[in-house]
Amino acid sequence: LLAGLYFLWKKRPWERIPLSEKWQNRLLLAGLLAVIVTAIPAFTVDTEFILTELVPWQRTCRATATAIENIEAYHRLASMVDPNVNLTENRSKIKNIVFILGESTNRNHMHLYGYYLPNTPHLDALAQRGDICVFRDVISPHSTTIAVLSELFTFCDHESEKPWYEYHNLIDIMNAAGYKTFWLSNQESSGIWGNVAQIYANHSNWHRFTRIRDSQEDNGTLDEELFPLLDEAKAEHAAGKNFYVLHLMGGHGLYYNRFPYRFNKFTKDDIQLDVSERYREIVAQYDNALYYNDYIVSSIIDRFRDDEALVLYIPDHGEAVYDEGNIAGHIEENPNRHMIEIPMIVWASKAFREKYPGKWASLRAAEDRPYMTDDLIHTILDLTDIKTEDFQPEKSIVNSDFDAERPRIFSDLNYDTQIRDIAMMPDDS
């Protein structure tokens, strides 16, 4: 508008209009007022953008400052983590343990868990053959990645009185138990949202990321980019005991970036939700992302089919996708059960089942037990016959002393009585 006024002032087209000087000035004043009326609300609403990102040098300075803050935050956290672990027992012999860490996966959108669209054909086939354990009642302790990772790989849980970094983590424990540890990630390798994962990665013997990226990027790098990294890790470090973590992008938004075109199977017409056409299109994109995720998980399993291997697939948290009203995504506040109801699947190779029939039987017997994954480290240590002073058998889902009555608290709410049961009540109750 200012540029337009300057042009009008220079060219003065109104001089060709038979108006008095008084009216010409009034027109000029009206134009100036229009500029002010437009600019003030814009500056009020977009103040931060105008002050910090409007021109390239501002964005460069801001990005540099953010990078420095992230590096400093990482080093502060890393300095607090003690890698020296005292094992009270180590009878671990399992050759390969594979932890597939998914992302934003709502089990209620998986056919394996009763969803109406056939978006898990490979996992369905494994379940029909009895090759996987499908845990039916598992939730995450939080609904954001950084909060979950702080507890998923440590002894920190809802009852803990210390911050997560004052507990030993699973990577350091596996290192101490004689495992080669691998962290292969399709998630960010930098940024404040990746600092916790980066600590675990840097404590691993061998870590690779699909590319350098931060939390502001979203270029749609597919999870299959992890396959060559896994193949390289297996080829170079096949001997001995190995512990792999593969961190997927899974069902993280934007959903259409999570799968290639050949997995574009479902459309908005397949969605049976009473929501707008636009929302049904988004739900279809999410269901396609989980269709692709089924391929990713099963392809990782196939790479260990001829080995002695135990493979666990667990996402960090769930995802609301317009299942209950116009709510999508995952947040810590105002929880929705879809943000924390997650799949938990365990596959064991034929060699593992033959060598450890008791472990496989304990997994099958635990499929219907209620569980929250802030206790997962206890289960992994129990399965691997590794103990530390923090291990508690009642928090291992495969242990005979497992406490099925432990309250599952999410955002200070009891999941079983204040989130799940209330959400599943009929409308006229």
C-alpha cells in the first residue's frame, strides 16, 4: 500500500480528474489511513514474524541462535548422564535384539487391532501363523516423543522422584552387558526435540541418521531409507551380541509425507467417520501411512528371519485422527485416549523360539496384561537376563511377579478410570 501511495504521489493521476485541491488531499489522506488501518493489525498479529523473520538476514541470525541454544542444551543434558553401569546379574546370551521404535501410531487405526480397513496385511499374516505376540492393552506414558523417550529407555516412570537423566539408560546397560549397540534413525539428528534421542545415539557404539535435519524440516524422508543402514550394520558387525534401535517416522504428520505413491491405497471414500470431506482425506492419509508402516516393520523382521533374534515393535505414542470430534495430532494437555493407545508387538525367529521356549511362552502368556511403556526397560532386562539395582520384577510384563494393578497415570489422570472408560461410555450414559 505504501508503494502504491508513492506511485500515486509521483504520477499524481488525480490531476487529470476535475477535483479541487481540497478533495485531492482528502483522497491522499484516505489512502494513508488505509495503510495505517491495514498495517497495525498485521503488526499486532505477526509481530514476531515481522521483527525476526521478514528478511533473510533475520532468519539466518535466528537459525544460528537456535542452533547454538540446541547445542548448549544437548551438552547440558549429556553431561548429566552417567554411562557407568553396575550390573548385578548378566546371563545374557540372545544374539540379536531389535527395538523398532515407531512414531505416532494409534493401534485403533490398525487392522491387526480390529480396525475396519486392511492396512496391516503383513502383520496380520504373522499373527495368523502365531509368529508374533500382539499385546492388546498397552499405553504410552506421554503423548510427545521427547517426554516418552525420557522414560521409555530409563528407569524413570510416573512414581520417580528424580529426573530421567539421573537414571541409567538401556543403551549404557546393553553396552555394559557386552552387546554392540546400534542407533539407526530416520528422525532428526539435531534440534531441541532430538536431544534426548541424540544422547542415546551418541552412547551407542554405532549410530547413523538418514540425513542431517532438525525439527523444523519436513521433507518426507521415507523409513525405507533405514534399510541400507541396517544392512550395513548387520554386515559389518554380525558376530557377537547385538542390540539395534531403529527409530522410524511412522505415522507422524504430515501424513502424506510418510508413504510413497505405491502405498496410496485408501481414499476419503473408505473412511467411516462422521467428519468433513477434508478430514476424511487426512484420515485416509494416516491409514496409508500405517499401511506403509506395516511394510517397514515386516521388512525389518524379514532381515532377521534366519538369525537368532527377538524383535520388539513399539511406537513412542499414539495419534488422534478425528476419532473423537475435530481433534488430530498429539499433545500433553487435554489428553485423548487415541494419543496414548499404542501397539506392542514382539516377533521371535525360529532359532530364538527353539533355544528359549520359556521366554516365548512367557511373552504369549502376557499378551492381555495391562501395561504402560514407562516400565518397558524392566521387561527388556528380564527377557535378556540382565539385572541392575534398579530392576523391579513387578514392572516386567513377562515376570510371574508382574503387578497388573499398578495405576497407569497419564497427565495426572488414571487411564483406566478417567480416560478409557469414560471415553468408551455410550452417549446416553
